Amino acid sequence: MTEIFGVPTQALFGQLLIGLINGSFYALLSLGLAVIFGLLNIINFTHGAQYMMGAFVAWFLLNKAGMGYWWALVIAPIAVGIFGVIIERTMLKQLYKLDHLYGLLLTFGLALIVQGLFRNEYGSSGLPYSIPSQLTGGQRLGFMFLPNYRAWVIVFSLVVCLSTWFVIEKTKLGSYLRAATENPELVRAFGINVPRMITLTYGFGVGLAALAGVMAAPIYSVNPLMGADLIIVVFAVVVIGGMGSIMGSIVTGFGLGVIEGLTKVFYPEASNTVIFIIMAIVLMFRPAGLFGTQR
Amino acid sequence: MFRKLGIAAAVAMAVGTAHAQISDGVIKIGVLNDQSSLYADISGQGAAVAARMAVEDFGAAKKGMKVEVIQADHQNKPEVGSAIARQWYDVDKVDVIVDVPTSSVALAINQVTREKNKAFLVSGAATSDLTGKACSPNTIHWTYDTWMLAHGTGSAIVKTGGKTWFFLTADYAFGHALERDTEEVVVKNGGKVLGKVRHPLNAQDFSSFLLQAQSSKAQIIGLANAGGDTINSIKQASEFGLVEGGQGLAGMLVFISDIHALGLKTAQGLIFTETFYWDRNDASRAFAKRFAPQYKGNMPTMVQAGVYSAVLHYLKAVEALKSDDGPKVIAKMKQMPTDDPLFGKGRVRQDGRKIHDAYLVEVKRPSESKYPWDYYKIRATIPAEEAFRPEKEGGCPLVK
Amino acid sequence: MAAVLPAQRKAEIGQQRIALAVMLAFFVLGPLAMYPVFLMKVMCFALFACAFNLLIGFVGLLSFGHAMFLGTAGYVCAYAAKVWGFTPELAILAGTAAACVLGIVTGLLAIRRQGIYFAMITLALAQMIYFFYLQAPFTGGEDGIQAVPRGNLFGLVDLSNVWTMYATVLVVFLGGFLLIYRTIHSPFGQVLKAIRENEARATSLGYDVDRYKLAAYVISATLSGLAGATNALVFQLAALNNVHWGMSGEVVLMTLVGGLGTIFGPVVGALVVLAMENYLATLGFWVTIAQGAIFVVCVLAFRRGIIGELARLIKKPL
């Protein structure tokens, strides 16, 4: 068997693939953050909590309404997205004229409340959620056993990420969105309802987080704190990618997933810190991030 | 509003000082644990419920003893825990603190209790240092500890044929201790450790580590981690077909609440050690039936059961001694044999270790489970004297 | 973003002296009515919050990773006192110095960006430090460093007595507080404010903005370290929760409640938040939710904070 640094090549392929799967979650979450930041100039600290809410909605649907994973995939992002819209309309809206830091602080507070309420109600050890029956089992790929569900995660998140990119960068709707971030007055002059567009964008970004939550539910523990630490890693991903481009957040998300995956093989002790170390290095040479533009 | 809160807090403290004089004659039990975070399910409100049940079952009111149970949330912060403990002892005249999960907080309160010369009954914390180098004449460690879990699970599995092991270890002192203790007993019983991988705490994804475990071809994968890490590794091990592939999972620190969170479909076949299972005999079932309605329908964990048992024995000792003086009660508790419906007969050793039987349990298959919370098969009973670390090996200065 | 301090006027200085006297009286007489250990904790965290406020209130940089300084100093101080047998003043000094060095290193990285980016970078750096302490053997992982001896101050004064410890903490707190007070009113502080108001303008006036920012960042880190080291001696332990991002969030809350950019606000904020943490703890459950709610209320309706509102009422900066 051939080896690279003492690790069989075959095992390495397996680890690369797994890294890509984890990268899907980073990509989905950092994409949501990037979309919200791009339009609202707000760092959505509630993102982790909204990711968690997505997973919980999936659990609710299954246990209270008998609706399975596929329903959850559609309903959870909409439900949590509506929650996001309400927050934007009632709270965030008031902060646009202030320093952006207030948005960060508000969403941080909201995250504490949401996580606290869920914890009070459902405890801290979490709830069971199984893989949908259509996706159980897996494929023996020769170099590894790939569970079908993981394959689905990678394909589906790629589709979601690329469609989002396409809508924002290549369609007319997207061009309005981008224009509205540059010059809202001008866009309004064209007869476009800018506040509503901003509201819906926030709802969409939040919906992406919830979607990631539904996808995580069958493989990670569904518990109230599942997004609390993850969000910090995603922040680092965003810093590395830079907030300038949608594609940047997608590429960085997947890329860092792979790098983290490799670290787990060669030096597992550092696998939690490797993203932060990369962030420090990137900051030294490109303070605006890999794909970002200095603003 | 914030100022009012501040003033209210100040007033509360002032009032505390005022009624301090009349506090004599009341036995005050302070249940201090995590009620808002990671360990809230294994201890939390349920431990306070268990403590109140113990007071009731002891029949304090009939015996003319005034017993009061108060509780607080230490939020897993040693400073908060230590500040509350000091205030309880100094101002609120609390006589004994019970439970206290999270090693850092338990060790801090162990220290404070000794300084204030009161009594401390640990149920929630895992560290075996509490009866080792940090042991104290004011502390009893009641329910379980890391040494006992590691040894119980390790030796029982090796004896039943699980000879080759691979460890998935949380990369910090606690995980290392679990791994070290288990490895020791595995090797001593003729087993072999084929490999180990250290994963960071709260690693969301374990698939990478599980692949390494899978390719090691070890019979048993030892999970030297806790809480969310254990849950996630079990969940993903089932996804990657490790158990189907013939490998067994052994949990070093698993509670019934974790199994409830995982569901039997995912958790089936998992082997670990507990000191209490609600469905073990009539007495434990009767207790659980009274407990569940008071705690959102959940069955008691061993930590909550331990709080019940510890408080009961404490009250018996106070009754016998007719005093609530911390170290004297603790000495009396060591002198009197223990006996209660949940843990059966046992005793408290000089190093402060309470010993009782432990059970090696295996999680049932969904088809075997007949009613809610019917989760375990008891595979083996580890006798009390073997279950815990021998007194001499702990390095406790109280043991001569 | 917060109440702007105009150039010093004698009347204002007078006002602030009164406030200073009130604060001093509170902490000197406080132990008569309140539990001394609690008050010592309040003083440590008040100093921490004041140091944090120096950065957010007077330079406009929101750090979301300040726990790393508090925690680092706590660990180093506890280790020095317990393992190396340092006397308390040297242990505190060692902890503070460690925080200072960490401040220089992280500062060089973080001050390259502003605003939200700065917040995220400090948060990420702090998380990295957290994982380091979690894994490093000398911190004892989840157990923390326990049973740290308080020792004899200068080899003479036994700190295991509550009152000598209280006096020491009071002196440390006042020293740190006055240092911050002096910094704000010095020419250096004026430049910082100029940078906060308009960075481009400050640059065009010939100030090396990055050096000023770094200096402020390091001062803030060092004083946070002083608070952390002292706190470790008060509680005789150092543990992970003080490096966790939750603590970074808490210090933001303290400052926000008291009043961003006010001089006395962080002290009041620390008192309120800690009282809540202690008092609500006995009610169970609601601590984090209450903290979150206060964040939301402060941001939406109460941005000046307690002292900020008070200052507005009397129309004098406090």
C-alpha cells in the first residue's frame, strides 16, 4: 500500500472526503453570514442559535406532526426564516443608523435568550433524530465506507451554495440586492422597496442557517448548545474568506473543512485550533481576507 | 430595573445576616449544581427534587427536626460556586452542600468546606482526586468517580472477551485520566491497546477519528470522553457502521439521560458502568415512580439517586449524633454502615469514598425495550469492594 | 457612539471627584452590609470592565476576546504562587506581565482591522487561547489550578485573612482605576478619542494611528490581566471558565449596562451583573436568559447605560 507521511493513501482519500462534508456545513453557515453582512452590515451572532432552531424544528415536525426529514428540509428554513424576519422588523431595523457593533451585541443577546429557553425546555443532553430511511446505509468505496447520508449532505449543500451564488451574482434580483448595499437611495429611486428586500434577505440568510441545522440533525447531537461554539469557528472562516464575495465564503468553507480534516489525521490535537491559526496567518499577509476587499 | 436588582441582591444579603441568629436548630442543606448548562440534565433540578424526597422519607417533620433544602446554580463557574458556598456557610448558615458536578467547582468547594469546617457530599463530580490527593475530613464522594467507571467497564469487557482496544480520547486532563485508568486495567487483564486518537473537546465531527478507529480493527472502541462528545461519537459510529462491522463501543462516562437523548436505535449495544438503574429492583422502581412526575417525567440519573442516598445517610448521622457539626457528622457517617433503597448496603471509607455495588450495563435493542425508559440489560454486578479504587492507592493523607 | 467627553472643565472634574468619593466610600464601607468575598469579586471585575471600556469607549474597538487576558493572568498568577512559590505581589506581577505580552502579540494581529472584523478576530484568537489552556497540562484541564495559597504580601502581611485581602484588592482596584482615569485625560487619551471620532483625520494630522491603537490595546490587556491575577488570588483558583468566550461576553454586558465610554459605568455594570449572577443563581435556570434579555434591552432602548443616563440627567460626564 502506498503511503503519504505514514498514512495510507486510501485512508487519506477517505479523510479528504470527510473534510469536504464538514466543509459543507461551514460553507452553508458562512454563506448565510456573508449574505446578511453584505446587505445589512450586521454580524449575525444569532446564526448559531438559528442553526440549532432548524434542527429542533425538524425534531418537532417528526415527533409532533409526524412529518419526516424531507418536509423538514422545506418547512424548517421557512419557519426559522419567519422568526428571522420578525426579529429584523422589530429589532434590527432600529439599529441600521447606529454603529454596526450594536447589531452584533443585539444578536449576541438574542442568541443567549434563544439557547437559554431551549435548554430550559429540552435539557442539555439533546434529542434523538434518525437518518431518513431513504438515506440509511452506505457505499463501500474501496478506500472507505461512505454513508449515503453524508454523500447527500455534500451534494445538496453544493447545490444550495451554488444556486445562492448564481441568484446573487448573475440574476437581476441579485443585481438589485447588490446595488441596494452600495446605494440604497438610488435603488429606491428605481421604485424598489429596499426595506422589504433587506428584510427578506435577512430571512433568507437565517433560513440557510436553519437548513444547515436540519442537515446536521441526523448526524450531530440535536441539542440547544449545538450552534454555540460552532458559530465562532464560522466567524473565523468568514474572516479568512473575507466578506467581499459570496463565492469566497463558499470556497473557504469547503477548503477549510478539508484542511481541518487533514489535521485530524496528521496532528489531531490541533484540529480545533488549525482554523484559528490559519486565520492569524491570513491576517498577517492579507488583512482583508483571501477574497475580501478592504473597506 | 437593573439598579433594583442590585439593591434587591444587597437587601437579600443583609436579610441573610439578620436571620442568621435564629438559623440554629435548622439543618440547612444546600444543593449546588449546574442548572443551566452542560450538566443540568444529570444533576440540576432533579438533584434538588431527590434531596427533598430524602428529607421527606427520613421523616424529619415527624422526628421534630427542622430541615430546609435550598438550591443554587453554579453555572459551571468555580468562582460563582465558591462565592455561593462561602456565603451559604457564613451568612445563610448552610450546614452541608450536596451534589456539585464539574470537577473544577467541586474541588474549589472541597477547599472552601474544609476552610469553613462544614460538610460536603459530592454526587455529580467525577474526579477521583476528591478521595485521592485532595481528600478531606469534611468531604464524602458518594456516587461514582472516574477510576471506578474506567476500571469497571475496562475489566468487565476484557473478561468477556473484548481483548483489543482503540481509544477515542477527549484531549484534556479528564479524558487523559479516563484513558490512563482504563488502559491500565485492560492491559492488566491481558487485553491489548492497538491505538488511540486524541480529539479536541466539543469536536462536532468524529467521522475522521472513527475511520481511524475502524481501520485499527480493534474489537472495542473505548470512548474516553463525556457529554456531547460521547453522544456525537456514538451517533456517528452507528452512521459509519462500526457496530454493524462487529466493533463494540464502550462508554467511560455515560448517563441514562445520554441514552435517552440518543435513542435506542443509535445507542443499542453500548456498554458502560452505572451505580444506579431505576429499573433494577422494586425499591428503585418505587423511587423512580415518585421521582419522575416531579421532574418532567424523567427517570433519575445515578447522580440524582446519589443525592437522595447521601442526604438520607447524612440525616441519619445527624439524628444519631444530635449535632450538625460538619466534621463530626462526616466522621459519624463513616462509622455508620449505609443502607438505603437505592444503593443497598455499603459503607463510607476513611478517605471519604462511599462504596456500593456497580453495574455493567448494555443498552437494549429497540425490539427488547418494552416500555418508556426500559433501556438497560445488567450484564454484571461489580461488588462494592472491587468496584472502587483501593484506599491505599489513592494517596489520601487521611488513610494511615 | 457614546457620550462624548468635551475638553476638561473644572466643574466636570469636580463632579467626577464626587463620584470617585462615592465609589470609594461604597467599597470601603460596603463590607459592613455586603459579603466581602462578593465585593472583592466585584472590584476585580470592575477593573476588568474598566480596562475593556478603555478600548471600546475611548478607541471605539469592540474586543470580543478579552477573557483571554483575564484567564491568562489568572493561570500564570495561580501557577506562580502555587508551584513556584512566588509571593502574592510577584505572582500578580507575573500574571499581569503575561497578559501584557499576550496583548502585544494578539494586538499586532487584531488592530489591522476595525469594527466588526476586529470583534470577530479577537473572538477567534481568544478561542484559540482557550483550546490551548484546555489541552496544556499545567492548567489542569477541567480541574483548573486549585488551592492556590494567598501567601504573605511582601513576605509580611498574611493574606489568608479576609480583611488584609480586601484591603489589597481595594488598593489594586483603585490603582488600576486611577491609571485608566489618568490615561483618558492625558494627551494620549485625547488622541485616542480623536481616532475614535475620525480615524482618517487623525492620520492626516500626522498621528501614527496604529501605534496609538496598539498602545491602548496593550494597556487594556495588561489591566485586564491585573484584574484576572488578583481574582485568582481572591478565589485561590484559576479555571477554564475565565478564558471561555462566555466571559468575554459578560464583560461586554457589564460595560454596556453601566454605560459605554463613561468612567464609572463599568464599575456599576460589574456590580449589577455579578449581583444578578449571584442572586438569580439561587432562583435557578434564568441567569443566561436574563443576561441575554438585558443585552437586548440595553441595545434597543438603553444604549447609554446606567451611568450614561445619569450623566445625561445631570448634564455632566461621569
